[in-house]
Amino acid sequence: MTVSNNLQQIQSKIAQACDKVGRDTEEITIIGVTKYVTIERTQELLATGNKDIGENRTEEFLNKFEVIGDEANWHFIGTLQSRKVKDIIEHVQVIHSLERESVAKQINNRSDRPIDCFVQVNVSGEEAKHGLDPEEVLPFIKKLAAYDKVNIVGLMTMAPHIKDRDEIRVVFRRLAQLRDNIANEQLTHAPCTKLSMGMSNDYDIAIEEGATHIRIGTELVGSTNDSR
Ligand SMILES: *Cc1c(COP(=O)(O)O)cnc(C)c1O
């Protein structure tokens, strides 16, 4: 399937999910996750007009950035080591995976402009997952007031790899509630109005639960060079 066909199908599924809960499709940003695919496939996505691209490893991000440059809005969605921040910070629009103060400090030291960041939360409590426990999130965000280049726009999570869609929904709902609690604090450095949640298997549920940024790889560009 062409990326353009895939995108159309995703857009119609987004429209259905929005319809169901009375949301406007304009509220949803589709981040095309290109970590599994080539630069050519990534360019095919850009040609559709979808400019938001997500990568999860600094090396691969830099490979693609070298060719594509600022034609894309780059979202960094993977675990970020503080010593790697300096390599990417000039080129990224949004970081979705903030979970350590050392990374916030590096962003603050290395960036010449404010960077929009999501704080990653491990809602389901799975051992292998990155992100903060829900109760750690507010204290962590309060500490980030010290770093004026770090702008906390929202929270991010990954749902567990399970079949039970109700259980996935509970995870997204809990993230939305946590987001509301933090937004209510009205912290200047943390408006925290957005939700980065939903991937190929569960973005419809995520949208019903309030996602503003969905991160889609497999269903949009495929998981190898030209699949799907
Ligand atoms: C790989 C990845 C995605 C996309 O996953 P798909 O299931 O291929 O849509 C989304 N978010 C993060 C953080 C990822 O690492």
C-alpha cells in the first residue's frame, strides 16, 4: 500500500473516533513514526503533506535529518540519554519522552530556544516500560520550573501490549486524568494541556480518551521498507 492510501484510511478512522466523542479532527496531530523505514519511505510520507515525523534513536534521527532537514517537524519519541541531547536539540521541535531531570538540565544548557516536552508516564506499571510512576509526575514537573527552556506541554504514555481494549482504555483515561490534575496547578512552565498517546493498534481508543498527538508507525509507513 502507498503511504498516501494508508494515511487516508487512518484519517477516516480518526474521523470516526472523533465523531463518536464529539471532538474535532483538527485537534489531532498524526506523528508518522519512521524508525522502521528508509529515508525514501519517509520522503513518501512528507510528500503527502504530513510533516510531523517521529524517531526514537538519536543516530537514526540524525541520519534522516541529514537528508531531510527542516522540511519535517521532528519529534523525538524514544529514550533520550543526557549526553546525546546536544546532538539533536537544535533540530527537534518536540521531545515526547522526558523522564529525567538530567535530561531537562541538558536541554536547558544546550538549547537556544524553549523546547516543548511531554513527560513520559508508565501508567500500567509494567517493569520493562520507561516513564515515571503516576505519583512521581507532579513533583517531577514542579522541579522543572528551574529550567526555563523546558516547556511541559503534556503527558505521554505507551499502552501495554495486550489484546484487551478495555484495559488499554483504562490506561489512556488515567493519563488524561493525571494531565487534568497537572493542568489545574497552572504552572507557568507546564501548561500541560496535551496528550501523546495511541499507536497503530490503539489510536482510535486514545482519541476517544482525549489524545492530541498519536504516534503511528506500522499502519502508516509499514514496519519494513515497503510493507503494507
Ligand atoms: C515505535 C513507536 C511507535 C509506533 O509504533 P507502531 O505500533 O508501529 O505504530 C509509537 N511510539 C513510540 C514511542 C514508539 O517507539
